[in-house]
Amino acid sequence: MAQQVADRRDQDFVIWEQLNCEDILKHETYHEFNKKTCDMILTEARALALKELLPLMAEGDEQGVRFDAGVVKVPESFHRVYKLIQEGEWNNLSVPEEMGGQGAPAFIGAAAAEYFLGANWALYCYTTMGNGTAHIINLFGTPEQKGKYVKKLTAAEWGGTMLLTESDAGSDVGALTTTAVRNSDGSFSLTGNKIFITNGEHDLAENIIHPVLARIEGDPPGTKGISLFLVPKYFVNDDGSLGERNDIVCSGIEEKHGIHASATCSMTLGSKSQCIGYLLGEECQGMKIMFNMINHARMSTGLQGMAYASAAYLLAVNYARERIQGRDLENFADHSAPSVSIIRHPDVRRNLLWMKSYVDGMRSFFYYMTRCGSQALITDSAEEQEKYGDLFSMLTPIVKDYLAVKGHEVCIQAIQVFGGAGYTRDYLVEQYARDCKIASIYEGTSGIQAMDLLARKIGTKKGLVFMNFLGEIHQTASQAKAVEGLNDLGIRVENTANRLGEVAMHIGQMAMSENFKVGFAHALPFLYAMGDTIMAWMLLWRAVVASEKLAGKPKKKDVAFYEGQIKTAEFFIQTELPLTSGKMDAIQGGCAAAIEISDEGFGGL
Ligand SMILES: Cc1cc2nc3c(=O)[nH]c(=O)nc-3n(C[C@H](O)[C@H](O)[C@H](O)COP(=O)(O)OP(=O)(O)OC[C@H]3O[C@@H](n4cnc5c(N)ncnc54)[C@H](O)[C@@H]3O)c2cc1C
């Protein structure tokens, strides 16, 4: 049967052949997992996603969520599958055991999540959002808070959220006005209004634990005066049973472009002056604590973009194999020649290979990130821990935004492959495109990720982390140069990495000069140039591995797969990477027009 949602053969290639994740499994932390158990987990996850979640995706889109007097109802069909996910503990596969999870390595959690997200992101997200809340409670909570909340959240018995955004505090979280006043028993009374809160209210879990950013009366303005509070929907008694309803209510839900089955809620805290919150961690450390959750969510958002892209690509390539339209170009003048599948047409092939190159590159990049994260976690060497931890941190804005944006572009191109049918609701590609758009907006927009990369990340440790990153690319390029047929690709990637180093230096200096605004106007193109370079690196790496496998006389069914890897690298490096070179020229050119144009000059007045 044709692959759906995520290409299992490709996942296996990345995990076992490219990144050699069997190494990770050797660590005692993962002693319960070996390649065989991992294979079984993925087979089961895939089956559940395709059989139970995917059939509800369009239904969730059509029905959406319903709001009535503070109550939010998800589509009825979600309840049964939520229970299935919960009972199978699919929602906490990579959550550490001590938090109530299964303790699987991150790459397996990601591989299973690719299926669940691509099959029905909205439904799966209801079951997993509690993990992020649990994570920060586990890191910063008192023993009592941990005991009360963590395992209920990771078991998806209770839902979790994150309450940052307010109508006048979106990207600028520091502008928030939700206030907290200390009570005599050590708790706080909160008052304020939050908007756009994912899963802020729903009927799938018996309780919801809200981590809320607020400012304690009298604390300084901006992010440094923000604290974090746990605000349960229902209070939790000491014996774990649920008590009274807290004064936090959903006052409405958004009508959205996509992800219709996901509840995006306005939340009112303290309308009866009785919203009680409990400080998590120390006062004024709210942003620092919340970032532990945000960074996790940024990875998940990248994965969301990639999962949609993968699913849309597979739909497109399967459609292209079946849809008969037009004669083969070689029979153009022969009216008696049979019509062929559209996959025979050069432009469709180009488009499919364009999509495949991004999907493959993004998948390798995402799993590379999970590998870095795991290596930093399990290594005994302080040096390695620092190296992989720093790399992970520097590349997080790229995983977040590049995968979101390219994921969306892939979904749009998938619509193109379907022609008119792609623009209708008959196929999921148009839903994937609508649903995917959010990924470059929430958890920090594209512009915010670009600023993070330029202002904070590329200069980390005086640029040493960036240099290490380039060193990793050079290693792959050197390997490629030694492989017959890949030499030219290796040189091109090497040159691109060198150029990226120069451009990073240039934009970094611009950002610190009196022309800093011009530098920041080029920050997002820089993020994309860096993302493109990573794609080229990952695809070249794949080609190196595939060449080795081909030299070892693989099984017949694998030959086309491995040859496909080499063609994909060739395509990306020879047709997309030259565009990256143009992007880099533009950044180095330092055009200041976007800064110099007057506000009136934008027209439309
Ligand atoms: C479906 C959905 C779900 C969401 N879920 C949650 C949630 O669960 N919890 C939560 O707290 N929030 C949530 N959000 C809110 C989301 O994180 C914000 O919408 C996002 O951070 C952007 O804030 P904003 O909408 O106020 O846009 P603004 O901050 O007004 O930004 C508008 C534009 O200006 C740009 N911009 C703003 N400031 C700068 C700057 N300093 N430099 C450069 N560019 C800038 C942005 O990049 C953007 O393009 C959700 C939003 C949506 C739509």
C-alpha cells in the first residue's frame, strides 16, 4: 500500500542509517528499548494514526469546536479516540518515566508524533499539551505541586495550556497586564484577560492546569517583572480529588483560517475576584521558567510543519501516479498516443522533487536535533554536553520557523499537483495548507525567531557554536568529496557553508553597528539562508549514506530508494542552493530600503 502521512521507509533510513540512533539506545537510560521494540512501537503508532485519527481529520475541520456559556465542546468523535491514545499511553511516549511517561528516546517520540500530527494534529494536541505543563512543574515545582499535578498531566487525565498572550501583549509578552496579588495563605489572586489560548477550555479532560504569566503588584515592568502561576480550572484537594471551580473561565473561541478542531480560547481570570494561582518557582522568574516550555513547544511546532508537509507530499505523489492527463512530452505531436499519469510530466516531476527535497531535508534536520538533544542529556562528558546543548539551542529558531514556513510552502505546492481538485475539500491537501499556516505564527512569529537567531544565538560564545556548526557541515562535505559522483555536490555545499560563515559575520557586525536596523531587516532572509544550507547538508549526508549502501549491493527494493536519495540531493544542491547564494548576496548587499522608506512611502493612504 502507498505510504500515508509519513514515509516509514524514509523514517527508518534517517533514524537507523543516517543518524545511527542505535547508538543512543545503548545508553542505560533507554535499556528497555532496542531497535526491535522501536520498530514495533512505530508500526503500532502508524496503525493507530491511520485507522483512528486520520478519518476524523476532515470531520474535525468541518465541525470545529462549539462554545456555549463558557463550555467548549470538541467534535463528539474525538472522545473515543482521545481515550484510545490515553489508554495506549501514546501521548507520553518520550516523557521520562519518573514523570509518568514511557521514557522512550526523543527520536521515537518524534517518529510516532509525525504520524499523529499528520493524521490529526488538533486531536493529538489535546492529549499532549499537558506534557509541557508537567515539564515545568517537574523542573520548578515544590514537592507538593509535583505530586499533585505532574502524573495527572502526563496521563492526559488533565489538560495543560500556556497563558502568555493578551490583546496588547503578543510578541511583546513583557507588556502583559494580568496582575497577581498576594494572599495571606501564600497563594495569589489573579486578574486579567488572556487571548488565543490553545485548549484553554474543552470537554476532553476532567481538569485543566493553566500556567499563567502575570505580574505581582509592584514588580518592575517588562519581562523581568513577570512571574508564573499555576491556575487549576478545578482546585485539587490534598488527597488528589477535585474541589471547587476556580474563577478562570473561557469567554469565547476564535473562528480561524485552519486548525478548526483546536479550541483557541479567550480566558478571563478573576471576573469574580476569586481566581487563585500558585506561584511556580521564584518570583520574577516567570519568563525564564516559561522558556523551558516554549522551547519544547517550538520544536513541536517545527515538527507540526514537517508532518503536514510530509502528509501533503505523500498525497500529491500518490495522486500524480494515478491522475491521467495529457500525453507524454515525447509524444506531443502524436494525437493517437495514450494519455499518461501526470507524474510523467517534467513540471510535475520538478514540483514533486522540490517537495520531496524539503520533506526529506526537514525530516533529517528534525531528527538530527532530537539526536543532539539526547546526546546532551545522556553523555558523561561535560564538553559533549555543552557542544550538543549549545547546538540544539542555536538551531531551535530555525527548526521552529524554517520547518513551519517550508512545511506550509510544501502544502501549497501539493495543492498545485492536484490542480482544481486540490482547491476543493475533496482532498486533505487544502486542509493541510490551512492548518499549517499557524506554525509560523504561534510560539513566536517568523520575525521573532529571526531576531532571536541574530541577536542571541549566532553570537553565542563569541561565535564558537556557529563555527562548530559549520564544522559539522564541512565534515559531511569532506565525506561527499571522497565519494564518486558526489564530489561536485560536496564542493558546492562546502562553498555554501563558507559563504554562510562570511554572511553571518557580516550580518552580526551590521546588527551591532549604527546600521543595526538594516541588519535586522535582513534577519529573516538570513534564517532562511541558514535553513537552506542545513537542507543541503542533510541531503548531501543522505546521499553519502545512500552511496555507501548502493556500493554494498542492497536488496532490489532498496535500490530505487537509495538512488532517489542521490537524485534528491543533486536536485536541491544544483537548483535550490543557487537561490540561497542570491539570498546571501542580498544580505551582504545590505539594502537599506526597508528602513529608509518613509511610513507614508508604503502608500495606501
Ligand atoms: C491559533 C492560535 C493559537 C495560539 N495559542 C496560544 C497559546 O496557547 N498561548 C498563548 O499564550 N498564545 C497563543 N497564541 C498567540 C500567539 O503566540 C501570538 O499570536 C503570536 O505570538 C503573535 O502575537 P500577536 O498575534 O499579538 O501579533 P503581534 O505581536 O501584534 O505581531 C504582528 C506582526 O508584527 C511582528 N512583530 C511584532 N513585534 C515585533 C518586533 N519586536 N520585531 C519584529 N517584528 C515584530 C510579528 O512578527 C508579526 O508579524 C496563539 C495564536 C493563535 C492564532
